[in-house]
Amino acid sequence: MEFVYKFEFDERIDKHLIQEQMESAMRAARGVFGKARVKMDGSFLMSGHRVVIHVTDDIGALLASVFTECATEKIGEEFFIVERVPKSKERRPDESQ
């Protein structure tokens, strides 16, 4: 498993509402895997109305699934799109070798 889910929310949606859904997904992941493991292995990026969740293991898969469900229930599926894309194998300039 090496891919990311990219979420794009309608600009009319309050950013705090998006953040609340990620917090719910993080709580669920901590309940299943434990706080330490989620802190070490859970990977996501939130910026404005965009969310990217890295899926490299079961933690990322659970985060993506729960976040999608929460966003669907609390925001509405008509207000966001989600796309699954392969994770780039290229090293970013800020990553050490």
C-alpha cells in the first residue's frame, strides 16, 4: 500500500468543520492502534480546503476511511471530492538521503 487520498472541499465549507472531521478520524485511529503508533505512523496534511492522507499501512487506511465517513455525514458528499493517487517515489529536496 503506497498511495495518497486527496480531498478537495467546496470553498463555502468552514475550514474548522473539515478539521473537526480529521480530529474524529484521529480519535478513532488512536482507539484502534493506540496514541503512540498513530502519532508515529499516521500521516496527513491539511491546507485550506484540501486534505491529503498518506496510506502506507492500516493506520492510513483507517484514517482515510473514517475521515471520508465523517465528512460525508457532517459536511455532505456533494461538498467534496476525493481522489486516490499513487504516492510519488521521488525524494523531496528537504528529505535527507
